[in-house]
Amino acid sequence: MAKKLSGNGFWESSRMMLPEHKARIIELAHEQKKRQRIELDEQEWEDVSRAVAQSMQQRQPVKLRMFHELEELEVFGVVDRVDQLRGRFMVDGEWFAIQDIEGASIEGN
């Protein structure tokens, strides 16, 4: 005995997705997860500069909130160098872009 199709019938039993549609759905999901870059005002940049300078001069660990499109990223460590010309700074031997800093705090404060 054949089973009768009910509700949306034929279409319910034969749903299909083209590879192009699947790729676009995945792409849209990634776009929705992207974070927006935060623009710091003058006072916030002064706080960041102070924290970076204090870390570099007094060898104190600093926590820097950094921009990343897909996740919340933090850099923790002592600032070794700042390269103003190239717009970057070094923490524990790794370079980071100054423009990506969204906030800073000296650890222990």
C-alpha cells in the first residue's frame, strides 16, 4: 500500500539544495558573525598609550583587547618594542598592529 503525501507533500519529500546555495548560506552566516571595529576617542587612546608605555618602561604585564573579525582577542604580556613608523608593537616577540587595539589595562591595577 502506497503512503499518501500530506501537508506540503511532494516538496517535503524532495528538498534539495544546490552547492552554490549552500556556499552562499555559509558565507552569509560568516558575515553575520563578523565584529565591527571599535573607534577609540582621544581619552581612550591616551589610556592605551599610557598602559603600553608603562608596560614597556616598568616591564609590567599588560592586557590589550584587540580587534579580530570573528572573535574577541586579547594579548597579554610585556610590551617589548613599539614601532611608530610601521604602526605596530611587539609583545613577547610577536608583532601586532597598533590600529587593532580596542582597549588596554595594566595587570594588577
